[in-house]
Amino acid sequence: MKEQIFIISLCYLAAINLIAAAVVLYDKHISRRKRGSVRRVPERTFVRFSILGGGIGTLLCMLLIHHKTKAHDGLLLKIGILTLLWTALLCGGIYMIR
């Protein structure tokens, strides 16, 4: 039973991280358009995805495509801390299964 819950949790985390990375890519794409033509994704959306467990996807995608990394140290810090918390939860889950 514990293993099934763990596998479901991993599937959830994989899905939320893929969605979060797609949102970052979408915002990067929109940022290159003419100003005001399409509404940008708010930074709080990236933080919310991190709260839901999508911090790794958000952070990796932001760093790989250099999106919101220069003047947004606070945003990177928030996402990084939330990612560390989720990693600790995941490691605790692995430990409990054993």
C-alpha cells in the first residue's frame, strides 16, 4: 500500500513538473511578442506551481532557457526553497517505505 501511494505521488510530481515547465516555456515565448498583445504569466503563478510540487520543472526550465533569472533573485530563491522542501518530503517518503 505504501509503495502504491509513493508511485502515485511520483506520477503526480512528474505531471506537475511537466506542466510547470510548459508554463515557463509559454511565458518565454510570449515575452518575445509585441508588448501588450498577449498577457504574460504572473510570477506568482511560478511560485504556486512550486508550492504544488512543480519547483524542479520550473527552476530547471527557467535556468535552461534563461527566463526571469537576471533581475528576479527573490523569485529564484522562493522557488529554490520550495523545491528543497518538496525534495525533503520525497526523501522522507522513501525513508518511510523502507
